[in-house]
Amino acid sequence: MSGDVRHYFVDEHGDGTLFDCKGRVIVGSEGCSTHFALGVLDVPDPAGLSAALGELRARILADPYFRGIESLKPERQKTAIAFHAKDDVPEIRMLVFQLLAQQDVRFQAVIRDKRSIVNQVRNLNRQSEGYRYTPNRLYDEMVTRLFKNRLHQAAGYRICFASRGAADRTAALKAALEGARVIFRKSWKIDADAPIEVTNLASAASGPLQAVDYFLWALQRVYTKREDRFLSPLWTHISLIVDVDDRRKSFTGRYYTRDEPLTAESIKKEPGI
């Protein structure tokens, strides 16, 4: 690809698990999240962002203040090799957030309340005996929703997904992206056929994927902890958050934009079940 190529990096927070092996709902129980979010970061200069994060990590590793922190020990395979908001100590997390607030990046996300998804799955099971829910189905549907208005302006797209397990899902992801183009074409009568290159990487191998993880962690804190102090400083870098299951204003969900930011007070409080 050459010319105006967009670089997108995609990661998730939480997972699509709804039931245990006996079909019982486990959403919200220990080890099973109540929400599942998929986020994309538009990064004009991936190498520059990776270099900035690498330089920050080198300074942290050389700083005596952080000596002895468990997550910084190389054998732990955590902060010493990659930033991960869940594993990083608060002081390091603050430094990463400060760096991200200075970068030329744009973030967009779709978030689902898994309790509402359980209701949808139950309804679909009643309507069709052959319907079977899978986390991959949910993931692919969210990919389509996330990209439906993002694949029509550039000469090409390089889309890097954070690795999820050992299976190669490149074909399924490409199908989900083409589905996004179909929706855009039907909605706006505009054809888009620029080439799309899909890759998968472990987050440890990609600075931009580590950045997506931080945006998603901040987003999830709003929903799981009613805490928006991490997301608020990043809001100038956020173009859209779609809360699919908050239908108080629209059946298509709640749309948070730069002019209408997401806060702990704005989100829907009632459970989906």
C-alpha cells in the first residue's frame, strides 16, 4: 500500500463469556466481567508512538524509585516487556496516561452490557432451536459496528488486532470488516474498495496495542467502578463511544462524542437482566 494509509489498532477489554459449561449465566460473578468493550486507535505514526512508549519504559526501568516492583521483574513478563494497565502500578499508570494525552491519536469504542446480551440470546434461542451463541460471533458483530463508518476515506487500511488465542481468525475478521463496508454502502450510497490488510499481534509486540489497552481500561473503569478520572483527561483524543445497550434516548444506543462526553453520572445504572 502507498499514499494515504490509515493505521488502526484494535483490542478488547473483558470477554464475551456469558455461560458456564452447564449453560448457567455467570455474568458478573467472580472472573466474569459485566461489560465487553472493543476499541480502535487511529495512529498516524505507529513507529513514533512505539518509540515514545519504549523510551518511557526504559526510563522507568532505570529509575531507582521503581526498583523491586514485582511487575517490573523481567521474569514476570509484565511491565518490563510491555505496558498493561491492569498490571502496572498506579505511578507507572499515571506516567503512561500522561504520555498518551500528548500523542496524536484518536480512539473509538463500542461497549456492550453482557447482561443485556444474555436477554438477547435467550430470545433468539426461543425463536430458533438452531441458534447457538459464541463469543466470536459477538466479537465479529462488534468489529462490524466499530468500523462501519471508518473504511471509506483513505487509500488503504492496515488494521492490527490484538491476538486472541491460537486460532487464525483473519478470514473472519476480514468478513466482519467487509460487512461494515456493506452497511456503509447501504446507508450512504457510497462505494469503498480501498485495500484492507489485517494482521494479528501480541500486545507486547506493539506499542499502539498497549495504548489501546490503556484507553479501554479507562473506559471500563467508568462502567465497573463508576470512576471517570482516568478517561476524562483523554477525552480530547476520543471521537466516539457507543453504548449499545443504553437505549434510554435511542433504540440504536447511546452515542458519546467530544461535545457530549461519557461520565460516571451519564451511564445507565440499571442491570440488563
